[in-house]
Amino acid sequence: MRWGYVIMACGLALRVGVVCAQAGQVSEADVILKSEVENLPFTERLSPVIYDGVTGMAFPATGVAMVGLELQPGDYTLLVHCYAPAGDQDGFFVEIDGRQTRRTAPIGRWGTLAYPFTTEKAGKIGISIIGQEPGMTVDAIAVVKGTHQDNDPRFDQVPGEMKRGVEIKIEDLPRLALTVTLAEKAEGPLTADEHTVYIEHFDAECNGVTGDYHWGEGQFGQALYLDVPDGRFAVDASGFDIGPEGTIEWWVKPRPAQQLWSDQGWHYFLHCRAKDDAGLQLDLSRHPKSQLRLIASSSEGPYFPPDKPGTREWAEMSTNGLAYDSWHHILVSWRIGEQRTHLWVMVDGVGRQSFFPTQHAAVGFSSIEFGNTPSHWDVPYLFMDGGIDAIRIQNTSVADRLAK
Amino acid sequence: MLKRVSIATLVCTLICFAQCAVALDQDLVTRAEAALEKCTQYLVDEVAYNGGYVGTYLEDLSDQWGEGHCLRHQSWLQPPGSPSTGQEFLRAWRATGKQLYLDAAVTNARSLVWGQLECGGWVYVVDYTREGEERNYYRRNAGSNDQKLKSGANRGTYDDDTSQASLRMLMATDEALDGQDQQIREAVMAGLEWVLKSQYRHGGFPQWYPLSTTGYSRHSTYNDGNMYYIMYLLMAAYEQYGDERYRQTLLKLGDFFINSQLPEPQPIWAQQYDEDMRPAWARMFEPASVTGGETSGVMTALIEMAVYTKDPKYLAPIPPALAWYQRSQLPNGRWARFYELKTNKPLYFTSDNRTTYRLTYDDSDMPDHYSFNASSYPQRVEDAHKAITEQGLEAYAAARAPKELTPAQLTARAESMEEAVRKALAEQTEKGVWVRTAAEGRIIDMALVQRQMRTLSDYLAAANGKQ
């Protein structure tokens, strides 16, 4: 009888031990990187703050901390030890190898958020922590082998001393996204210069408008209002010399009651149709999961068929803070180099730059459509529903106009 | 002469009632009374927390749920949650006149007063702990000096009949108490003021009020019957309190029902509208479109408005909407939930993981958590509209009005319910409730409990000669 108890107890202890070992198990050999966030190779605009006796770095909306790692194929998890002082100070982005995820830090307590990811082949990747809601605080990050969950392990359960891993220079990373700002915010009406291939201020009625629309007061004089459900404005771009690089900028004012900048729906702003199947196609749309996203793809269409790994890249930015009753300056830009393709998407002079390995040909566009899903796709309307004004298309990227 | 007739009438009535009473199974009446009492006593003594209830409980009360998991010290307001149980206490009281039931109802009403937000509305769950009290700014704490009690969320919702059901229960209790309970009366008035304030200029109501700065909670939403429940609430409020503002708000809502009908060739309704009364997106799988799903509900509401006001203007939108149904039937004989604006093409979604939705015309790969192919032809609406057209509004409304039953009819009603009552008695647990088996085990399903209580109350009301 007594032996029975002993055996049961041993069995129970063994099970508990196994469970404990499985839960968040990380050996020292599995730790690739373990670092205070302020010691990462690149940080910008972070400020120290103490919560519950732990020093962390508070992120403003434009704050960023980055590290590059060289990893072998396998499953990994990024662990972020973080703290949110309040519910409106908890949002931030994590970007791993150019793929961005929005998360929220635990409110009023320290916690460890986990971001599992997989590398298919050996190579260099960039990892960034990017601010969104000012005040969100990060103490430290770690990258460990294996797939783990939030608080399993907690950061204090990651063994070993702080270590920096194999760091890569940012310029050597194949894929990365950065926060960028224009050196000079566009304020007045856009004017034509030697790089301008198209300009339209809508002060007089023009060709290219289809579906439901009306004319109304714009940011500068008259504007075109594309209405529910099928309003569109199309520009014939077949004669534009804008293959390798270019910039499209215009003003938008979605109908305020629609609250597009935080709406749960999916709304298309721009579609640049490639001249041939190998060429770069650009699509700008807003979706609550992806926020405002500029997608670079081939002419298969970003809408259908479903995502195929490796064929699409993008730059994206949050639009949650934008005012509903104002005009906003939208800028989309691209530059296709031999090794890398750069994308820029900006609103009111602030936005994101993303670069990735070049895989699309610089053949130019046959048409550029504003305000709805492309007219040649058999997919439902995803209307922008609102005003557009002062379009300018140039054959140079925005790179030279960025703040240093 | 008059006196003689009155006496003769009284005698006849008594004889008739006596005959009726003889026909009833008195033993069953006694057992039904005992069962209802036992159920109520158990609910009050063991199940309730601070007078409030949730939707389901494990039979041993070790765990509980509303729409999601709830804690023991929480109540859940959306039907069949706490106020729905309270309404059954009131029904039992009306049927029997016993104080036990009125006391149970008043206790439940007080739990709703406890959980009323400072704005006047309610949210889905009331948490009676201090921590829960800090999470919301309750009306009861409006005069407090403790800032923690005044800094919580203060936005009430119409979603899932939450605030409407709470107000209906408080109004019914207020009526039962002849308005003598000041706390309950004040809560009703605060709640109705919240309703008046929350109406948009176009007559619709947002899902939440005060308005959030962003998101689809600002939209006027037909989904889940939100605005029909407001309509019934306003009708009841005007009938009970006679405040002309309630009637005007109701009429404005009726105008919204009419004005939110989309133009030909799609003269039906969208699921939700923004502040410009244009179809809007809500959740990621609820596009700006017309809906075969909610149109049937709007037409039913229009008939209710026509019957209530005797104004035929509410009927005018119905024929073109029915014609749309007839020409929009799909090859499979059904109707899609969503149709694209202008093209009238059915809209569907595909979803890989419930977080990524793609809008499509293809119905071959729809997620299963939402009905994208839900609606059927609104035959009842067509029948009602036809009956009104043939009979006229006045006659139709008169025919629908509840009729006072004779004692013999009441007895017949009671007798017709005997089988259901015997079944309820047979299935009642030793503790006095009703349970069913679910994935979690044996559960006390409050919807089932309410249904059985209603059976017993309606039976006792008829047996006791009450309408």
C-alpha cells in the first residue's frame, strides 16, 4: 500500500517535472540574442523610464530599435519584455525580416510577448521594434530557438548572460522597413517640374472618371469626389517614363462619416497596372489588419489568387491617428534597383520605407487607377469613397526628398 | 333593474368560474405552484449573485457563462441573461400575486440599477467586485469622491439587446411597484434619457453611446435586431409614461426605417449605416452592401410601426422590397446575406483563419462562423402586408390586439397546457431548476429555466382566471 503511494507520488512528480520542462523550456545554447533594448546596434528616440523598479525604454511613435542577425534555417521566437503604462500607450510594431505585426504590451505590468517565426534558408534578417502609441516601454529582447508563447518563457527565465549574437550591419540586410519623413512637407498645390510626367488639379472636368462621382470643394480649388460604390479615376500611363522609379502623390479626403482611417473594411486607394506580367504592379489599400499597405507584386493581382510566399512585398503604416475631416497628402514611391527594390508610402510627410530583393521588372504601368478596386478585376467594389485632389506623377523616387 | 342585471351577471360568472374550476386538475395546479416557488427560491438563494444572473451554469454552480466565460461575481445582461430571468419573476408574480416573486424581481432590478452606467446605458457584463466597479463608471458612483470609481468606461450599448432588455426589466418592475421605488424609477428615467440623447439626426441609433471616436460601433446597425428592440422599448415607454418625447423619438426612428431603404434597383436595406445614412462596413466580414438578411427584419418593424401609428406610410417601402426578393433569388433557391451595391451580385467571404477575410463573388469556400447564405423569402411579411391591404390597417390592428378571454376560455387554455406542465414538473431537478447536457457537462441553461418558468406561470395565470 505504502509502495503504491510512493509510486503514485513519483509518477506525479515525474509528470509535473515533464510539464515544467516543456513549458517555455529554453537552454542556454538556444539563446541567439539577449539584450537590453538600449544596447541594440541601432536605436532612435528612446527615453529611459522606470516601472515597478525595472528600467525600460519608452518608445515614441517614431521610436525604433533594430538588430540584424544571421540565422540558420529553423524555428525561432523573438521575446520582448515590455510594459504599457495605459491602454492608449500599449500599441507597437514588431518587424521580422520585413514582415510587420502589431501587438499590444500588457497594461500596468511587465510581460514577455512572443513572436515565433521561421527561416527557410540560412541568411541575414532584420528585427525591429517600432513605436506606435507613445509611452509603450521595452526593457529587453531575446531571440531563442524553438517556438514559444507569450510569457512562456518569461524573460527572466531565459538563461545566460546578455549576449549580442551575430550582428549584421543594417545596410547588409536583404529586407527591412524604416520610418521616414519628408524634409519638406507638401503644403501648397503640387507644381510640375522636369521630373513630372502627369499633373491634374481637377479644376476643370477631365477624362478618366467613371461610376458615381461629383465635384466639390477640394484642398486646392475644386476636387473630384468618387462616390459609393463604383467611383473611379483612371489615368492612361502607357506613355509615362516611370519604369525603374517614380512617385505618385495626391490629396485625399475620404467621406468623414465613413471613418475610413480606422474602419473595419477594406478600401482601395490606388492600383498601378503593370505593362506586362513580369512587371511591377503597385496597389495601395487600407485594411484593419494591414493598415495602409503599398503592395508590390506581379500582375497576378494582390486580391486573387491567395498569397504566394515570396511574390509580394510591401510597405505599410498605421492610419489610426489621422483626422477624418481633413485632407491628407498621400505619397507612393518606388525604385527598382539591380539588387534591391525600395517602396515608400507616406501620409502627410511621414511614413515607411521598405526594401527587399528585386524580383519585378521595371517595365512601367499601362494605367493608374484611383479610388476603388481595379476595373479590370472581377472582384467586389472596395471603394475609397471621398475626395481626391492635385495628383502629380514623377519619374524619380522620393529618396532625395527625405529628411536625413 | 341595473342592480338585478349586475347580480345576475355576477352569479352567472361565479357559476361559470366554478364549473371551470371543477374542470381543472387541481393537484396539477398545486404541484405547478410548488414547482415555480421551489425554482424561484433556489435561483434567489443559490444561483443569483447580488440579484443578477448569467446565461448558463454548471449544475454544481462551479462555473458559468454568458456569451463567453463569466466569473461568479458577474451578471450578464444580454437575453437570456439577468433581466430575462427577472422578467420571469414578474410573470410569476402576475400569475400568482405572491410576494416571493415580486421580491425576486425587485432584487434583480436592483442589480441592474447597480450596474447602470453613469451615462444611463449598460454594457454586457456587470462585475460586482471593487475591481469591476473601477472598470466602469457607474451611475451609483456619480457623487463619489473616489476618482477610481469615476474613471472607468462610461459607454452603454444597444448591441445584443443589452441596454434595451435591462430597461424593459426596470420599467416592468417600476410598473409593478406603481412607481413607488424611487431608485428604480430614477434608473428608468436616466436610461430613457440616454436613449433620447443617443439618437442620430437621421433617426437611427449607434451601437454604443456616447459615441466612440472610431470604429463601427458608431454605425446604425440592423444586425441582431438592435433597432427593433429600441422601437419596442420606445413604444412601451410612451405607453407607460406618456412622455411625448418618447413618441417623437419613435417616429423619428420609423422615418429612419423608411429613409434608409436604398433606391431602385436595390430597394432593400443595408446591414449598417454611417452618420450620412450610407451603407458602411462593420466587422471585416460585414461589407457595405445591401442585405437579404436584415431586410426581412426591417419590413417587420415597418409593419409594427404601421400597426402602432395606423399610418400607412410605413407600408409603402414593402412591395418594392418584396419584388427585389423575387428577382434576386439564387439558383440554389436561397438568398445571399450580402449583395453588392449597384451590381446586385451576391457577396461572400473566404477566410483562412478568421483574421484574414477576402471578399468574393464565389460561395464555394465560406467560413462557418457566420451565415453568409442565410436569408429566406419573407413570407410572413408578405402575408401581413396582404392582410393589411385586404382588411385595412384599423381592422388588422384590431384583429391583432389581445382579446379578453372568458373564464371558460381561460380554463381551456390552462387545460391545453397541462401536458407541457406535467413535462416541466417531471424534468425539474431536485433543486428546482432544469438542466441539459452540453460539452461542459450538465448545465443549468437559464433560457431553458426561463421557458419552463413561463410555462408554469402562464398555466397558473390561466388557472387563476388571469388574462
